[in-house]
Amino acid sequence: MEFITSLIDFILHIDQHLLEIVNDYQTWTYLILFLIIFIETGVVVMPFLPGDSLLFAAGMLAAQPNELNVWLMIIILLIAAITGDSLNYAIGKRFGMRITKFKLFGRQVVKDEQIEKTHSFYAKYGSKTIVIARFVPIVRTLAPFVGGIGRMNYGTFLTYNVVGAILWVVGITLAGYFLGNIPIVKDNFSKVVLLIIVLSILPIIFEFAKEKFKKSA
């Protein structure tokens, strides 16, 4: 429970935590950001790590006077996102569903219904799921894994992987860079993070509601 509380605090106040990281580690911040995005996209049992909010906060931080360069940051985060998805694809292809039995604090991290929801994304959007999933928490981590299980052609996977990473990393990081220092955004950052999370899970809520409606009909 303490871990979950700390994680929620980190996500909601990620701007403050990143500022502390920059002050403590300077240019090593690039490596820390790389590792978070790489693990969030590349390790199927880590779907709870921050993604959208981290990119937005990183862009916001790069706009402030410090040692961080937004374009270097974007390149590093792109590499993290692309290689992370590729690793997750390889894990799915090599180990399949066995890896989902992993438990953290006695609880199964990747739930069966999350895998099923990802399958429904593939059923509806096909290979474009790899791009769309970039903007949907949890599905973002599971989509390349499920693609690996289904043995999607790697050339096709890599193409959508790169396109999705560019749209996701460049789009959200630059949004943070240009919007993050607007007073109303900067002063209400935790609310902005919640808004980002809500907007990103709307596709899941919509699909769930539509499925329930079909069943009841």
C-alpha cells in the first residue's frame, strides 16, 4: 500500500519530483527519463509507471532555465519508446502468456481482462493498435506484448512502433514544453495530470460501455 501511495504521489506531483532529479543528477536526468519510459513500454509487468504525464512534465521542465535540451530529450525518449516496445514484442513472442502470472505484493500485475481488452483493440484496429495504444495507459504496455504473442510480422510492427513513438513522444513532450509554463497549467499541474489520465483512458471506458450495451441489447 505504501508503494502505491508513493507511486500516486510521484505521478500527481511529477513536475516537482523531476525538478528534484534535475537538481540532484543534472544531465543524468536524461538516463533516468530513458529508463522510466523504456521500462514502462518494454516490461509487460510494469504498466503502472507514468507515461503521458512524464513526457508532459519533462517537456515542461526543459522549457525552464536548466541543463536540459528539449530536442536531445526527445531523441533519447524516442529511442526509449521504440526499443521498449521492441523488447515487449520479443518478450511476448518468446514467453507468451506465462509472463502475465508474475505477481507483485501477492497480486497479479497484468490481469486477464486487460489482455482481453488489448485483444479487442487489435480486433477493431488491427496493426494500427500499436500507434493508437501509445496514447492509452496499460494498453500501451500490453499492445506490443500481445503483438509478439500473435507473431505479428516484425517489419509491420516496427513501422507502426516508430510512427506511434514519434507521435506520442514528440507530441506530448512539445505540448509540455510550450504549454507547461502557462501560469494556469503550471499552478494546477496535479489537476492537469488527472485530466491527461482521464482523457487517455476515455477510449477504454468507451469500448467497455459499448461492449456492455451490446451484451444488454
